[in-house]
Amino acid sequence: MNSFLQKANLALPALLSFALFSCDLDFLGKPSPVIAEVENSRLYISELKDNKEDGDSISKEEWIHRIEAWVNFEVMYREALKRGLQKDSSTQKLIKNAEKKILVDRLRLSMDSTVAVESDNELWEFYEKNKELFRIDSVSFIPFSDVSEQIRNATLSEKRMNREKRWLTETKNLYSIEIYPQYLDSL
């Protein structure tokens, strides 16, 4: 086992060098090269690149660290499956709740993508209507230009919440919903 790790540690820099060199090449429509495997799970160069922010400079050591972290995670995941942890009822409940949260978050993202501030006039109107929020002293206010981005974020947030409330009001009518307040006393 120890010699395997030594070989893997020697092979990782070579694989990483190849991967970093080939990142900018056109693969002629071929899938992205595999940089690491654990059983039938593969980590592709494209997945590593997807996690890199534009303009970031990442050292070879950091790339190796990220690959090792992926390998460790995959090994732990497989071991959890091997031990049957996914069959535990509390784990199944956690998985189901995580799935629900992810799907609701994706729904919200799809709804939020169409919300926008109509114009800078809308931001200016907010500023004027809520000028007391921007008071510095008895006669001075924070200039609009200094708070316009915060106002934009607040306006977008308010629009998103209002849109979601309207959408929920309309959509709830499509579902059979029952609430049993008589059981509140047992809480």
C-alpha cells in the first residue's frame, strides 16, 4: 500500500503536468482527459477547470491538493456505501431534504434570472422615498452614487421576494393543501 502511494505521488505531478499542458489544446471533439479515477468514478480535466475562477493562478501543488481531495472524497463516499450508510432511515431523510432544498434553490434561481431593475430612475426613486435611511446628520445624506449598488441589490431582493410571493399565491391553488392547527398544542 505504501509503495502504491509513493507511485501515485510520483505519477500525480506527471499527470498534472500533462493536464495543465493539454488544457488549452483542442481535443477535436473528444471528451476531456481523465486526471484521476476511483473505481468507476472519473475526475476530468474539464471539471478541475470548471472550479477555477478566471484569472486565478493555481500552483501545481494546489492542483495536486485538489486532486487528492477529490480522491479522498470518492474513497470515503464508496466506503460509506460499502457500509450501507445510505440505507439508514435518518440518512435517507437527510438525502431527501437535501434534494428538496437543491431543487427549490434551482427553481428560485430560474425565477430570479428574469428579475431586473428597469432603470436607474427606479433606484433614484427608492433613494428619494427612503432618504432618511441615508441620513448622515441633521442636514447631510450619503450621496446616491455611494449607495446606488446597495439600493440596486435591495430593489432586486424586494422584487424577487414579491415575485415569489405572487407566484406562490397563484401556484398554491394547483395543490391540495391542508393545515391542522388543532395539533399545535401538542408541540
